[in-house]
Amino acid sequence: MKIAIASGKGGTGKTTLSTNLAALLAEKEQVVLVDLDVEEPNSGLFISGELKHTEKKYKMIPEWDPTHCNLCGICQEVCNFNAVLKMGKNIMVFPELCHGCYACSELCPKNSLPMKEREMGELKAFKKGNLSFVESKLVIGEEQAVPLIKQTIDYVDSNFSEDTIKLYDSPPGTSCPVIEATKHTDFVILITETTPFGFHDLKLAVETIRELGKDFGVVINRYGIGDDSVETYCREEGIPVIGRIPNDRAVAEIYSKGELLYPRLPFIKKELEKIAAHVADIRKELSV
């Protein structure tokens, strides 16, 4: 089963929920937690383990070879991202805009745009008991997260069995990285908070996940502050609220030390067990 933990905005508690839920589930089952927030992964601050694997990740970028180029301009015409431009007697390639679709390279009649590897990030895999942890991080200056997210998911699919529960700590927001992290999952947990910003961005996230046709539920973090606008919205929209994490100073104190919450706070463990039970029900439905 693949579960994405996402939100409409940053700072709502994705990593808190991801790490604690993964560790709780791993007490009984094989679990892999995957940090797909590749621009700034931080699940590793709370999950330790033995380093089992590390590898550089690359994307393919065209490189102009003028030897046989006849400057026909086809490469510019077929590039949907303006990454290849014909400028006078030169073909300019802008790696930051390239999506690695191979169109310019494959359709060049003179084979003047061969694809070359360009490092975009690094993947690391750790293991501790039943819990595996995989994270990827972009190199400084790399602008596109989607290719690295895709390769990280491919690595997990290739190296972990279907019996393993896969938890994706997704990037914040509702843009392309979130789409890539959630589009092949079985269930999405949207975590939010009862603030005006949290409520606004939750609605954007709901629209996005519904557009993808995914089953999802909501977890309310910092429960007890703000008003009941989030719960009212979920009730009116028929969205299940599968967990409520109370607003408590002890949570912030333990989190700030880089420690897991549920081993020390019984009320957190109780809510995580509710979420785990809902996940188990979804898993049963999928196996029928």
C-alpha cells in the first residue's frame, strides 16, 4: 500500500505525522518512509538507522553538437518548455528549463542534440528493524524537483515488495512536485491546521487530490486553536477526519529536540492508532 502525506502549505506537520506514523506501523509491519520533499528533506532528523545504500541521481539534458547541424530549427519548434532556442547560427540549451523529454534529441534530423547526464541529486537509504528510510536531496542550484521525485519512487518500487507499507512524506503545496508524489498512491492523508491559512490551503489541496481521483482523509494538527471551519468544511464535503492532533506545548518541546512524539505522549499515540486503523481498513478494501 502506498500512502502520501501531503498538505496545501508548509509547516502544517507533514513530517511530524509521517515519521511518527511510520515508526508506529513499523512496530508490527515492514514499512518504508520516503522523504519526497527533495528540496529540503528533514524526516531524517527524526528517523535514524544504518546507511545501506547511497547513489547519485542524474537527469538527461541535450548538448548541442554543431558538427553536422543545419540549423533547421526543429528542436526549437518541438520544445514545449523553451529550453532549446535557435539564435542566429547557434543552438542554445537552457538546462534549468529542460524536462528531459528527449523530443529535441530524437527529432533532430542530424543527431546534433545528444542527451548527456547531469547530476541533480543524491539518494540515501537507511534501515533500522522493520523501518526503512529513503531520502533524496537536490544539489544546490537545481530547480526541478519532479525528476528526482520520480526516480526516488522508482527506486522504492524496485527495492521494496508490495507487502511493504510505503509512506511518502510529500512536498508542500499543490504544484508539480506534489502531483508526482501522489499520483500513483492508494490513499492520501491531508494534514491541516485550524487557521485561516491552513483552511484556505486545505481547500486547494482537496481540489488537487480530487482532480487526481484519489481517496483521501484529513488529519487536523494543532487541534484546539482557531475555530471549527475545517471540521465544518469536511463535514459538508463528506471528507473523513481521521485524526486530531491536539495543540500542546509538550509536542513542540519534544519535536524541537528531534525526537518522536508517540513514545512519550499517550494522547499522540492514541490519535496515531486511529489513523493506522483507518489505513488498515483501506488496505483491506484494496486487497478484496
